[in-house]
Amino acid sequence: GIPNATDSDSHTVFVNCECESPGTGTPGYWKNHPEAWPVNSIMIGGVTYGRDDAIAIMLTAGKGDKTYTMFSALVAAKLNVLIGNNSSCIDSTITSADSWMAMYGPVGSNVTGDSYAWSLGEPLYWKLDKYNNGGLCAPHRE
């Protein structure tokens, strides 16, 4: 069977995979493989970014701005779900991280590592990071 994934705009994406799970990719994978993106745009914190714009943001060194850190991890997690990876362990974290970006973003809002905002965001980031690296309910891609 072909698993279906629905993005935030309620578009159904058909993911064709002979395997149990396609495996997760890190932000580094997704920013370097635009052809692997299953969608042409992605919504982060209520803002829709085109694929190329999102990749450009992911390629930007945030210079300590944690909105860049969260953005990259959240984009990767959403794409990992969209390609058909198990998301049962990360759905609520993705929702919370999206809310965090809506409140403290958008990207470039200069959230510092010692801020109250990041004290709330950092645990979400680390869970997204663990998911993207294959450490939770979906394996890492080969």
C-alpha cells in the first residue's frame, strides 16, 4: 500500500515506497536535496515559504538567532512526515514548535540562546533533532 500524508494546506501527497519507512533526513539532507522535497512550499509558524526560499533560510548561518535553528529542524521534521515516516512520536512536538515559531518568529527575529523564548523552544528543538536523526519512532534514511 501507499501511505498518504497530508500537509498543513490539506493537500494529499502520495508517497510511493516499497519499504516500511523511507527513513528520516536531517536539515543538512533536505537543504542539499531540493529534488527530494515532496512539496513546493511549506508552512512554518503560520508563514508559507516556497521550497527555494526555505532552503535559502536553512543555508543561512543564523549567527546565534535561534529562530533559524528551530526553522531548519521543523522544516526537516515536516518533510520527514510528508514522505511517509511514522510521526506518532513527533506530531505534538511539531505542533508545539509551529506554535513557538508563530509566537517568537518569523525567522530572523533574533531570539537568543539565553532568552526566555529559547528556554521554551530548546526542548522542542532537541526532540525534533532526535527525530530527524532517526532516534525516535522512525529510522534514519540509509
